[in-house]
Amino acid sequence: MQVSDRFHLWQGLSRRVQDIASAHRGCLSAALPPVSEIDSAPIEETAEDAAEDTRAGRHARRVFEAVHHLTCTGRSHSSVARERGLDRRSVRKYARARSWQEVMRRPPGKPSTLDPYLGYLQQRWDEGQHSAKIVHEELQAKGYLGHYRRVKMAVAPLRRGLPLDAPRERPPSPCEAARWITTHPARRSLHINDRLPRLLDHCPELRTAHDLVRRFTGMLENRDATLLPGWLDDLANSGLTPLAGLAGALREDRHTVAQGIATLYSSGANEGRITDVKLQKRLMAGRAGVALLRHRVVLIAHLRRHYANRPTVSPR
């Protein structure tokens, strides 16, 4: 009986979903929560005022004013750099800036896995729970996979009477979006459940890919291959080139694909044996022939079988 490996079927579908996400990269920013200009204006103004009170902010303002004063008279960037003792690229950066705050801006840091749970963390703090260890255990029950130290660092500003650090958001990458779509709904974290619906509502192509993935998952879970022909037709008629190409490849081998869905058989054991032989070959590359390789593979298989059948003795 010829059986397609379920892992490779799922892997091929996941790669096609990632190709679709890459083709619609412009839609990925729709997964971010909307931020109104009214809410962001006071924060930006406060940040600029705080930067002006720092030593770096005062230095940036003085250099900005001096560079603009000289360049407005027609001086070149090179002459301004020589007079002020600056690098020419720094002079060009200050000259192109419309305000000294633009020079002070820094790109946002890397988003944290704790960002989706900051609201819950603030809620538990307001309720009187000030133990980072207990809050970390509660967040783990909600799907948080990060370390306890990150939660402890997030709580530190609250202990000093300061607000929580604002989460740093960025659009998901095509690989992340594909992982969101292919992850089972029961295993999705709070972060994914919050952002994936917005992304699917904004992009019909990703919505189509998501629905087709969930239908294929249902066939695998129920071991029901009777729905395979209709699913392949919808795959080919989806209007998405990666999925249409996958449908053509699966149709050529549809009988083995149906056996892979409906039966318990898998080529996983064979894949493991092949990987093991490749490993032994690489360990002996250029130092032995086929006869010694065969002897080594047989000997290792015998040792594994011997130790696998030995009764385990519990330590005293």
C-alpha cells in the first residue's frame, strides 16, 4: 500500500500559505490594533519634552540650529563639517531634518512576547496582586511562553509608581502570518487570537487560505478522505497560484494522499531510518567504504534493539 506522509503533506501546504502571505505583505499591517491620532499625540509630545530636558536632547538642538544657520547661507555640508568638527554624514542628517526631534528619534525596539498580556498584568496589579511569580503562573495558563524574568522586569516600573512600558508593535512577517493560519485554533495564544481576525477581515486571499487549511485539518483529524476531491477542486479554483499548483501535484498522487489521510500508516519510521543512515555516512565521510558503513549501521541497529528490550531498573 502506498501512503503519502502526513507531515510532508502539511509541510507543503504550510509553505504555500507562506508564499501567499509574502505576496500580500502589504496586508500584514492590518493585524495591528488601530491607534488614533488623538491618543498618540499627547504621548509623542510628552516624549519630546522629556528628550529636550536630557543632555543628548540639548546637544541635538544646538547642533541642529547651528547647522541650519550655516546651510541657509549657502554653505556646503563639507565646509560646515570642517568648521563644526562634525562628520559630513552627520551634517547632512541634521540639514535634512525638519526639527531636532527627528534626529533624536530611535527605531522602536523588538516587540516582546509579553506585550499582548500587559493589559492583564496591569489589571492584576490594580486588583492587589503584586507577586511577579504568581502573575507569571497565571499568564502561563493563558498561553504566555516567556520567562519569569521578563514578567519581573515588566512589574518593576509599577513598584516605583510608574506606568507600564507601552508595547512595541510591528506587523507580522509572512512566516509568522502563515504560522498563525496553520496553528490549530485551540493552540493559538491570546496574541494570535487578537490579531488574526483583523488580518483575515482585511485580506480575502488570506481568509481563503485559512478556510482551506482548516478544512484540510478537519480531514486529518477525522481521517475522512471522502472530502478530498471537493477540497482539491476548491484549492484549484481559489484563484491563488500557490494553492492551485499544490492541487495539481496532489491530484497526480491523490490515491496515496487519500491513504495517508484515512489510514494510520506513516512513512515516519522509514524517514527515521534514512536519516540515521545519512548521519552514519556523514560521520564516516571519506574514511570508509560501503562494507564498513553497512557493518556499522547493522551493529548500531542491533545495539539499539538490545537496549530497547532491556528492563528498566529504578534507582534506589
